[in-house]
Amino acid sequence: MPETPRGAAVLAQLMQTYCGAAVRPEDMQLIAEGASRRCIMRGPQPLTRGLIGIYWTPERADNNSFLPAAHGLRRAGIRVPRVLAEQDCGSGCGACLVQDLGHTSLLSLRHAPQEERTRAYHSTLRELHRLHQVRPDWELQPPFDAALYRWEQDYFAQYLLGLHAGIPGAAALTTASPAWAELAEWLAALPRTPVHRDCQSQNILMHGGEAYFIDFQGMRLGRPEYDLASLLYDPYADLPPAERRQLLQYYTQLTGTPLREDILAACALQRLMQALGAFAKIGHEQNNPWYLNLIPTGLRLLRQAADAAPPHSPAAHLALCLAPLCN
């Protein structure tokens, strides 16, 4: 990725300034980079122990929302990494150093004993419930509305059904039945809270026995069930249905409010369509088989979400359209 050498140079200089000792770009270790055009790096150890460097470009609109969200969530008492230093790099690019929370993600606990995994998910659900009650005093990304839900549906049709499955006329499928627009408009009319937007197992780190959120730059107003579906219908983690049901019961105890199964099913369908579209797009356009290998799991979870839709709900109406396309 062309941003990586630039990111290494910027972050090495930022770490050098912060630590007061020489840090060379060639000693920076790449942790992650992706479609968001962000480079996430560690510096040489032990000199830069405790630091993670993040460099971003304006290629995605939400990249410059990371710092306001990080500061705002910390003010609200939500567990996220501390920002230790930051730099405006011009032309919409930026860099920062954040607290290194270690290597243990929720995903890394996938094969841990169920008792340990349950404790981690319970911590995550408690923190997620708290996030949904935050009153942001910073600017969020544009909220979930009917247009955004429709974009997710079209993304799924274009890349999963069209590019990956080769279904003729896939791009037009979301206008072939009113069920697609009905679901989007129904969800958009419901009350909204702040949501993480990408609350999946790779974006939750366990530190000191508690869950911390990362990659929250896409925060916006939406349905809390969207985050819940992102977490519990996550193709990366692939939770067994019985474990998902237990976690949903725990979440209901936290909120003290019965869970609306029609809303959860609708949000799970939306989230999985977005994820499957991304897996197909990245997998084919970047020739990345890891993402393509996630598609069968994502489709299985999509069918589970469809099966959970109460009869005659908007999610059930769309599930009837999806059934012949995803078998």
C-alpha cells in the first residue's frame, strides 16, 4: 500500500518526539492496514513499549473522525485507548499515538474455554450498552437513514450477488421487490442512539480483564441492535447459535427491556449484507482469498438471521427475497 512508507516515516518521527530517542522508519512494524487507508504500527521495542501509531489519509470520510471520537468517548467514560500524541499532516492526513492495549482481541478468544469467552463477551455487552447511552458532544458521521440502509443492500447485490455469485442483473435486484425499500424505511423511522458501526470481534480488545473499543471512527446515530448484530452474528467469530442466545439473554438483563426480535433480525440482515458485500469486493478486487473464505460463514449466518425474523415483519418479507439468492 503506498501509504505505508509515508505512514512509517511520520509515525517514527512522532514516536521519536514523544520518547526523546531516535526511531527509524525501517524499524516500524506494520500491525494492520486496510481499505480505510489507515496504517497501524508499533515501533522498536522496548523503546516504544506501550505505544501504537496510527496514520491515515482522507480517502475515507470517517478517518478524520477518529480523534474527536476517541477524545469524546474518553470524556464519556467509555473504555477506548488513550490518545498520547497527535499530528495534523496536512491535506486531510493525520497521525496519532495511542495506548497499546496488547494483542488479545475478542476474536483471539474464539477457541478459548467458553467460560473465559463468556466473561469477555459480557464485558463487551456491558460497555456496548453504556456506549448506546452516551450523549455525544462531538460531530458523528452521518446517521443511519433509509439511504444508508439502501446503500448496504445495493453493496451486497453488486458485489456478493453480482461479482461473486455471477447472478445476472444482480444490481437491479434491490428494486425488483418493495421488500428491500420497506425494510430500509422501517428501520430508518425507528428511534436512534449512538452506535459503534463496526462492533465486530477484531475491534474489541481485552485489557485488564475488560473490553475496550477500537476502530470507532464510523460512529453515528443508528439502532443499538445494529451493534448487537455486528457482535453476535460476526462471521469472524462465528458464535454457535446456543451461545448467541445466551448472550442475548444477558444483554436483555442489562437493558431491563425485552429485545425486539423483529428489529434485531432486520439489523442482522443489514449488517451481514454489508459484510458479505465487503468480503466479495475485497476478496476479488484485491485477490485476497481470506475474505472469500469468509463468505460461506457469512451466508450461513444470513440464513440464521432470516430464520429468526418474526412472521410478517419487514425482515421476514426481505428474507423471502433473499432465500432463493443465497442458497
